[in-house]
Amino acid sequence: MQMNNYIELINKKLDEFIKIEYPQEIFKSMKYTVTLPGKRLRPIMCLETCKMLGGEIENAIPTACAVEMLHAQTLIHDDLPCMDNDDYRRGKLTNHKVFGEAMAVLAGDALLTYAPQIITKYSENLSSSVMIRVLNEYFQFAGARGVIAGQVVDINSEGKFLDKDNKIINKDEAEKVLEYLHIHKTSDLFQLAMRTGAIIAGADDDKLSAVTEFAKTFGLAFQIADDILDEISTFEQMGKTMGKDKEEGKLTYVSLYGLEESKCKLTCLLSKCHDIMDKQNMSSDIFNEIIENILQRAGSNK
Amino acid sequence: MQMNNYIELINKKLDEFIKIEYPQEIFKSMKYTVTLPGKRLRPIMCLETCKMLGGEIENAIPTACAVEMLHAQTLIHDDLPCMDNDDYRRGKLTNHKVFGEAMAVLAGDALLTYAPQIITKYSENLSSSVMIRVLNEYFQFAGARGVIAGQVVDINSEGKFLDKDNKIINKDEAEKVLEYLHIHKTSDLFQLAMRTGAIIAGADDDKLSAVTEFAKTFGLAFQIADDILDEISTFEQMGKTMGKDKEEGKLTYVSLYGLEESKCKLTCLLSKCHDIMDKQNMSSDIFNEIIENILQRAGSNK
């Protein structure tokens, strides 16, 4: 399947999976952020991993959509005034700007259980034991040992590694913390997507380890690209407020390593992604395209 | 088992099930609210339903604790400044007052997936298909069709049914809305507790319907008692700010029916609870004790 077909399929399913029931406000608020235009990278990577490892895409659709719903959940709560306090996301107003803060808190809460319910409700072809394995992956990566751990360390590290002139304090420690927080904040959702895709395909332990390693590495590369783009892009290009990291003295790859070294790291990590694939004789045009895309947007020296 | 033994067992298990891992703040914040002293009514009702219907208490412990964790989750988020903005809960500072707003949002989020993970991790004796049934109950009652639906309607009804002198406007509609919101805000957690207890015990459909009906009815009675106590108690007796409902012009059973009629309704609903039990030949000293307790605290005319 081509990238566009994947995106179309996922958008159609996301729309189907969230119907506007009573009380409408909550379902509208959930659906608003879940269906914001986006690259659908995480669900695509779930479906493509499943296909690449010999599984049926069909069987992974509910799980792929659940991962995208979880992703939307993290965006809604991250954007709240008490967190990152962002007004725009993907070029549109953030959830709490449209529905109010209380509804945004509740919409995020609701998505956290709505997403796994989609898995149990629509995955007719999964055995109960595979379904429980998939749910456990979801619980693990969505929770206090997953994306939330990253968010907590992110909050706690604010102002800790930069002095008032935005100079790095304690670089070794900063490197460790930055890696930890992005393994969780960013890589965990990719790990969830790819690991569940692999489990649904019935992958063996070697393949499962390989996709885990790929997702971890890819997630770090993705975050470095994001930090580079935050530095060099405009609101129009990105659909969210840019340069905010720098302004707020936030620790990023660019503030830690500078723009050039960040680009090197990005290239290096993405090349490692190819190696991981090759070593396990896994190949996928879609993953190649995704990697190439990131390299072109953030890695080039134009 | 006696009430005290139940409480002891549940407190021990709650403490065991939440270990303080890295990053510590999030686990401390989760554990803080989960382990606040409380009556443990919901987990007790889960365990007692399981026992009453012939199941092993042991098999229901992880689920009972998951229900209590979900209950704590709803308290943490309901108390947030953007929701009810409460500073005290069970005589202690609310979660965001101790850990800050961002951590309280994240602790609530984390509990939503931590709770079902406890079910899958520690329910060794449940078959995969029973486990999935239990998880589906959890997803349903925790989500946008469960407690959250109640919270949404509660928020939307504020100021809608009371004029500036606290007189009821549109009483018929107000009655319907009040019942809907408490079926969800309050009864749903009791339904979750009792239905999962029954499912784990292997109850048939009749018994499952009966405990559902019991939980719905009991939940409404419980809420009426809460409204009565809000009207007549002090902070010292309840451990949270009292008389707040009235002050904020919030629709309650007492504002809708007055104190005396509310007490009548309470007695009537609790007597219906007994009938539901009798009709299915179910009997439990613990449930009798719980009902008696509520009657004595809120139903008497002393």
C-alpha cells in the first residue's frame, strides 16, 4: 500500500470509530483532536510493520487507530495551560482553546480508555491471548512507565540544564536526561505502534526485538528532526508556534549539540534504522520513504 | 470476611500494587490519592459480590484494586482548578495542591492505564476471555459512556436549573438530568465494581442483571446521602469543604427535593436494594451493613 492509501484508510477508520453520541461535547472534543490533519505516522508504522512481517493489515487497523487516539490524548493534555500552554496544533486551535479546559481534560481521559476499547471491540480476528498482549503493550507505553515518564522528566528538567544565558550546565547529565525523556516522550508511541503491529503479525522474538530497536532509534531521530525544525521553521510551515523551545530555555538537541551536530546525529540514527532492518532481512518501501522524508526536511544543509 | 478485614486486605494490596519507581514524582502522586484513608466501598463491593455469587475473593483482588485506582483518578481530575477546584479531600490536601497541577493531570492519566494493567498482571487465575470481559467493563464505565459522561453533563448543567435565588427552574428536566448524571458520575463505579465481581465469579445473566440494578440503585442512594451530608455536616466530619454545592448554586437532590423528601427517597432506594437482593436469593451481611450505615448517617431524623 502507498502512503496516501494508508492515510486515507486510517482517516476513514478514525472517523468511523468515533461517532458523536450523547453527551455530544465530549465525543466532539475527542474527535476534534484525533481527526486534525496529520501525517498518521504512528498508525501507518503499525500497519506497515504488521504487513512487513507477514500479517494481515486488516487485523491491525483497530490497534493502529488506538495508537493514533493515544497520540491525540498526549497532545490534548500536553497543550493544557498547566503543561506546555500551547494555543495552536497542526495549524488549528488546541483542544482547550475550542472546548475549554475542563472538557479538554475529560476528552484526554476519555481517549485513554476509548482507544483500547476500539481494540477489543473491532479486532474480531485476534485471539484473546494476542489481544491481551496487545492491550498490555498499550497499558505499558501509555502509562507511568511510558509516555508519561517522559513528560514527567521533561517537566522536572526545565531550567535545570540551562543557565540564564541559555548555556548548558552539566552536559553529561543533560545528555542522559534528554535521551531518557525522548525515549519515552517520543519513541514509546513508535514502539507501541511497531511492537503491536509485529505481535498481531505473529512475529518471533528476534523480529520483535528488531522492530523495538528500530522504533527507539527512529523516535530519537524524529525528535531531533523536530528540534531542528523548531529552530529553522515558521508557524506557516509547521502549524504550531515555533522557536518556543529556545525562548523558554528548554533543553533540546539543538541547544545541547548545536544545529550542525544535531543534523549529523539525525543522519547517523536514520542510517542505523536501515541497518536494523537489513540485519533481520526486513524491508519496506514505506519505512524507506518515511526515513527519506525526515532526512530531506531536517537533515539537509540547504 | 468482616468489613475491617476487607479494608485491611485492600489497603495492603493497594500499597503492594503501587511501588515507587523512577521517575518517583509520578508514582508518589498516584499513590498519594489512591492510599488516602477511605471506606474502600467500591473494592469491597467488588470482592463481596464475587464471594456472594460463589467466586474466590482472591481472583477479584486485582480488579477490586483497579476500581479503587479508577475512583482515585476521578477524584484527582475532578478536584483540579479547571473542574471543581477543591483544596481538600478526605481531610488531606488534594493531589494538585501537593504535587502541582501538571503532575496531578499526569497522575490521573497514569492511573487510567495502570489500573487495567494491574488486572492483566496479577489475575493469574482468570482465563483470557474472562479477563477481556472484565477489561471491557472497565473501558466502558471509566470512559466517555461512563463516569465521564456524568461529569460532562454535570459541568453543562451548572447554572441551568437554578435561578439567582437558588430556586429551581424547569423541575421535570432537572430531575431527568440529575438522575442521568448520577447514574454515571456515581453509580457507574459501583456498577463496574459489582459487575466485574460477578463476572469473575462466573455469574449467569440473571444474577448479572440483578447486581447491575442493585449498583445503579445503590449509587443513586449513595449520592443522595452525599448531598444530604453536604447540607448538614461540617468539614471536620467529612474531610472536605462542605456546603459548597449550595454556595455555588449546584443542582443537588437537596436543592431539588428539599431535605425531608431527599431522606424519603434515600430510604426508598435502599429498601429497593434489599428487594433486588431478595428477589434473586442473594444475601450478604456486608451489603446489609453498608446499607444500614448509610441510612444511619444520612437518613435518620435526629
